[in-house]
Amino acid sequence: SQKIEQNSEALNIQEGKTATLTCNYTNYSPAYLQWYRQDPGRGPVFLLLIRENEKEKRKERLKVTFDTTLKQSLFHITASQPADSATYLCALDGWLDDKIIFGKGTRLHILP
Amino acid sequence: GAVVSQHPSWVICKSGTSVKIECRSLDFQATTMFWYRQFPKQSLMLMATSNEGSKATYEQGVEKDKFLINHASLTLSTLTVTSAHPEDSSFYICSARDSGTDHYNEQFFGPGTRLTVL
């Protein structure tokens, strides 16, 4: 069955450093891979989408890479700030239907 | 960006009663909306895909007679939890894709509804 693993349940990073989150998947060939931010008690907020034929996508301090051979995406936040503390969700979007599948998320704590 | 609202934001009900949750796309039309459930420290689990003007498509293991979905217009989908029980207590979140944009693959999520069944 399809499986998404975000291999760190929680991650502590010092303010100013780069935070790197990992998303691995198996038994799936997504058309798109998406990253969302979720704050406690709130719905997810879309951050970035990367297509299966793209290697890298950037948006301000965010960078996403997508390696379809390794079946892995890396999500980077540069110059991290305490306000970046949240849970970050990786999601896979397939070719055949409208559904997306979410990973469990990584809770990121940026320490001042 | 596109905005999705949910109402109510939280609800407490007695076991055996029914609860309706509304999901609205405020500034765009959504032919497809999605309903998720999220337990604490768990991932979002897709319950069903709500299609405007037709029946919802439920994921395996989700009881369609218990979780009634109605998508009567391009901006409104409702989820009714019938005969709610304590194990139905969860965080219910809806999302929608903007049908009229090039960014169709982005999903816009509502703020969620916290359901507590006593």
C-alpha cells in the first residue's frame, strides 16, 4: 500500500539555522508533491507544490527538492525564525484522481 | 489566496445526536471538496470526496450512512455526523480546490471543526 514517511516526528533547530525536513514515500508515483504548514488546532496552509519533472522549487526562505528516483523530498527553511515553529506536512498528489495523501508531519521547533 | 470557512469551529454534543458541519469556499467555486478527520498527533485521514451535484465518494472504512455529505452548490458542502458517539470525537477539516484557476492542484483548507461527543 502507499506509504509516506516523514522521518522526524519532532525537530529542534536553533534560530537562524537552516531547518531540513524529509519526506519519503513508497508504492506511489505522484504527479505532484506538496508541503503544508499546520498550526495547533488549525487547518493546514499550502506552502509549495513541486511537480514530478521538477528538481527544485523556491519561495522566499523555503526550498523544496524532489527526487523521484530516491522517492524523497526535502523541505528547507533558511534563516529560521521562532515564528516558523509549526507542524509541516508532506502530501502526495496522484495522476488518476483528485485525492492527496498526507504524511504524519514533523513538528518543528525553532529555538530562540 | 482562496479562503475556506467552516462552521462551527467547535461543537459539543451528547451521544446519539447528529451534528452538521458546513464548509464554504468564500471567494471561489469548488466542484470538489474533501473531508478529513485528524486525531491528535496523527495525519489527516481523507474520509470522502464531495462532488457538487452528485454523490460523495467515501474512502474505505468510512461509513457513508454515518457521515452524510451533501454538496448542493459550488460553494457549500456539509458533513453530518449521525448518531454521534464518543469515538467520533475528532478534528474535522474540509478542503477545496479552486476549479477556475491554473493552480488547481493547491488545496485550500478550512480552519477545522473540533467535535466532542459526550
